[in-house]
Amino acid sequence: MLFRISKTNSNNREVFPLEYIHGEWIVEYNENFPIEIEDDNLIVGRFLNGELNYYKSFDLEKQEFNSYCKMLKGWEELENQKYFSFSKDGSFEIKDYIDPYIPPYTDNDLSTQDVAEIIHKDIVKTLHSYVEEYGELDLFLSGGLDTGLLHAVALSEKIPLRLHSQYKDAVYPLLQDWEHATPQHKFMAEYHQWYRQIPAIGKNILIGIGADGCAVSPAHAARSMYPFLGMDYDHELKKALDKNYYQTQQKVNKGYSNKKTYDTLINAQESLINAKWYWDQVHRLNGGQHCWSVDKRQLLNVFMNRDYVWWQMALKPKDFNLNHHDKIVYKTIIKMTTPGILDQCHKNKQTSSKKPVRIPKRWIKEQKSGEFF
């Protein structure tokens, strides 16, 4: 999902194979980006009916808008439920739109088993759809619960898999071949470099990006809900530490446990439903379960599903607390499908022990300047 909108043309057809002229605006893009015209205006970033989401980065000084400069200095990202409307005369507006998404459930009376069965059923359906479309899948086992869950369900459903391990410290190939990297390549390389979640090899790759968010594991996601569920977050955090739950020690070690709600558009302190909508908007899991296709490598993510967030936010208070700290829903799905996989998962959430490979100096230069071309 690659695009660049500006009044100047990069003329780089290797990166942007397609071009569309909209008055003074030049749209350079790949085959995944949809051209949407409404009342003679070009509409960008309005996600209404489950369309594949993309980043909406912009630099007002440069008058440039694209899907790949989100991480660069000087660039901003358009907020959720806002979109760009470009006129042919060279002007543009930032407009609001109403998100049509309807949560599947908003109460808090479901058990862990209830939610596990609902999510398991959808994961089964999604994995089979991947196989039907792409054939054999690649799964990289990190030793965590997210990839463990995918492994357990795939085994129980006899999904054809190529299993890999020890990939987290692999050097992403594009760090060695930077001159041929496109903006999306560079984004993928950076994500792999720092988070070790996009493998350096593989063709039809099952990934678990967003699984923590679906489980409402980040502290700022859950903290605002606790008062409305009749619980004190700090008290429950201490109890979880004493019991050595899966997520908890990492939250403390990395400072996540003290992270506060930062969104000002939705007052998460007003009500439980507001707190839930706050996390829905921050997490933004409305991108579809087929993330990208880059160099004929499919990145496939069953966790890219907003409903998974709302189902796990619908747990009974005690179950919600346990899931936040110990990912008990994912553990239950593993036990329902291939229980032995749970023994292969780390007892606690772990990260790579090795330092990242040094990023090439030319990359740093590009980041500072905000230039890709």
C-alpha cells in the first residue's frame, strides 16, 4: 500500500509503477493503493468499509503526503477518523469522518472460555483462507505465546507449515542491499531491526504484530478500564508480579507499567465504554488480515482484527485482569488445540539478548533529512 502525493514528480517508476494526475497534484502509487474520487476531489485515508488501512504521513512544509515517512523526523501522521481531500487547484483539506465500525460486544460478562472459543473459531477460518489463496505458510517461532498460539491452531487444523526458529537475530537482507530498497522495504527493515518481528526470510509469512494490543496487554490500554471494573491497577500489578505472570515483569522492566493514557480526543476517564473506544482508536486494528505484499512476500496477520480487541475487552473483571497480565485467552486456545505447545513457550515474555545490527549511515542521513529520493 504505497503512495506519494506531491506537486513534484519523483519519476521513480521502479518504486511507484503507477501515476495519476489530479490537477496540480501528482499521485505516484503501486497497485495496492486505491484511487478514490468524490465530487471531483481526491480522497485519501478514509476507511469506511474494512478497506486495507495504511499510514497517512504528511509534511506541510514540503506539501507531500505518503504512506512511508511515519517514522521520520519532521513528519506527522494524520489522526484516526480524519482524511485528506485534494482539490485540482492544488489546495487540500483535512476532514472528519464517522467510523462505521460496530463492536461485536460491549458488556463485561464473558468468561475466558467464551472468548477463547470465539477467537479460535475465527483464527481457524482465517488460516484456512490463507492456505486456499497462498498455499504453504511460513511460521517463525519466537518461543512466545503469540506464535505459539498460531502453531497450536495450525497443527490441530493440519495447516501446511514451514517452521523456522532463531530468526530474531538474523540480519535483514535489505540492510545489506540498501540501494535497491523501496520505502516499504525500509519500513520493514526498520521494524525488523528494532522489534525483530518481521522475519528476514519466507514467502507467505504468518506474523503476530498487534497480538499484545488485541489482548489489551499494554498498561495504558488497560489502566483506564480498571476503575470501572472495580479494580485498582497498581494493586493488581503487584499481585501479578508476585505470581510471576507472563507479561508482568517485562512491563515493569521496560517502564510500560507506568505508562498513562495519552489520547486527548477521547476522554477515557469518563466511562468504561470511552476507555474501550480509546484503546480501539489507539490500536487501530482495522487494516485487514493481509498486511502487505512486498517482493512477492505475503505478510499475513490473523491478529489484525478489531473484533479480537473488543471480545477481550468484554471479559469479566477478574478474567480481564488475568488476561492483561498472563494472556490467559491465548493460553486457553493453545490448550484447546495442541496443549503440548504451551510447554515450548517461554514462561515469561522475552526479548532478544543481542544488540541490533548497526543501521547504515546513509539510512540515518535519510531519516534526518526526511528524504527517500
